[in-house]
Amino acid sequence: MNVVYEESALEYNLSAAANVSPLHPVVITKFISGAQEIDIDAVAHNGTLIVHAVSEHVENAGVHSGDATLVLPPYTLDLADMARLKTIAEKVAAAFEISGPFNMQIIREAPKNPGEEGALKVIECNLRASRSFPFVSKVLAHNFINTATCAIVGQDVPEPVDIMQEPRDYTSIKVAQFSWTRLGGADPFLGVGQSYLSLLSVSRSLSIISEMASTGEVASFGKDIHEAYWASLLSTTGFKIPRAGSGVLIGGDINKPEMVSISKLLTELGFKLYCSSPVVEDFLNGIPYVTAKRIMFPKTDKRKLREVFDEYEIQCVINLAKSRGVDFVDEDYVARRLALFLSMPFFCLNLMLL
């Protein structure tokens, strides 16, 4: 699945799909940009909601829910949002007369005018237990599977309870575990229905995304969202925090609005910015208080490129490209793959809530 922004990309994607399967149609649908995605795991009996859990995604809508970073209890949803979400779960359970587990993905669009509530839209409902059922069961200390079993067989069904209203002095976050080094040549690029590895700063977080490739997940608890997030990330295989004052290779589309804020934040944190493109170099050096240096970037010699990274102490790659690499010598693709090869943090932009 791909998001298309211009006619040329539409033609390219349709042609590629036809080459793979000329006998089957292509499904085209509207993609709502900048929307928040919310998960609801729930159990109902004869259409009555018994118990539900509301988790919010760190990433904006578009990342596959099974691979998204889940925050529980929610971090940005207020009491009014929580009440609206519970009402939606009750209506869906009643409409389908559900007896057993179900999982919904809901998106909240950004409000069109200040002071307005963003529209809540159900984009998917699965009448089954999701892979997040064990996560919400542990975090909320309620066995969702046991309750679902009772609802399915119609025996010992507990009374409805709203466990989301119970106060908690902790936060838990689930992140995905990936095995990118085993996927030779794959382009780890942000896209729809795809996976991620995330890094959170106090005011912003970034993600690495590619085709759904999660090989597991890690969930950690913390006294607040930042402690829980860092604990989860540090528990994933191969994640290393860049040393303070080290180099960051930054590149991609200069039209991305986040390019400015990310560059400023990295500069304020004391990192040295490097790039491989003269266009990116000129853009970054035009930002107040930001300085970037263009380095030699041998795209076809991995050994020499590694020497360049060592020379400038580059310990992190941030790539804000608009699309996947068109070939194996695409500058952004090479940067992304080398970061994986060197086991260093690599971040591909996806708009965040935190």
C-alpha cells in the first residue's frame, strides 16, 4: 500500500501493481493525513459491552495497528474523548450483537476550527481477539481472554465494568521488535500499513518504517510516558542511544515541514548535522542557528561509506524522504540501509502525537 500525492506516482504504482497481477483490480481509497489512531480492545455479550480498553498510537494513522507503538492508559485523550469512544464501542457491539472479543481501529481527525472536537471514525472492526489483548490485560490487570471466553460460551459472564475510569499512577508502552538485517535489500521506508522503530524526545518523536516486518514486541512500564517509552526502546534488540555531541546524517525532502523543527531540536541538543545533498545543505544552513556540513557519500562502496561515518562520528541517521528509493544507488536508500548495516538508530519521519 502506498500514499500517492501526484499523478506521476499514481501512474507508477498502478503500473507496478499491474505487472504483479494484471488480472486483479487495484483498490483506491482516500487517505486521511495527520489523523490520530486509537485502538479499542473490548468484550461484549449479546450486544452489551462488558469491558473495553482504549490505547492510543504514538504514530499518526497509517501505521499498521499490530506494529504501532501503543500507549496505555492514553496520554492525549481527555474525559470527553474517552466517553465518546466508549459510546462508539457500545453502539458497535449492539449493532453486530457481539458475544465475545472484538477490536476496533478509530481515527480522530484534527478539528477544522479551534475549539471544535475532531471527528471520530471507525475504520476497522475485527470480531476476534487482537494481538494487543495480552498487552491490555497485563496493563489493566483484567483478563480480557477469560472474560471473552465466558461471553462466547454464555457462562459466568461478569457485569459490565469501565476499567478505563480507574486512576493509575503508571504508564505502559508497547513497541515492535524487528529483524531488519535479515531482510537483504529491503528499503526500510515509512508507508501505509507498515512497521516502525521509534525514538521519543521531550517534544517530538520520530519513526523508522518499512513493510510489515515485526518479529515480536516489547512492553515496559514507567512512572510516566517518557520513562515507559525509553524502557521499551532500550529493550529492543540493537537499539543504541547516540552519544551526546556525535554526528547525525540528515537528508530527504526539504519540503517536509518537520525538517526545520527537527534540525533545530538536534542542534539545541548538541548534535552535529551532516548531509550528503547540496540541496539539503543549503536548506539547513538557511535555518537560523542551524549549521550543517555536506560530506562525501560514496553510494556504491559500503566500506568507504563506513569510513566516512567513522570519520565524522555519525551515530544516527534521520531520513525524511518522500518516497522509496527508485534503485539501489538512490542516496536516501543507501543511507537507510547503511544505518541498518551499522546497527545505528535510524529514523524515518512519521508525524507523532507526543
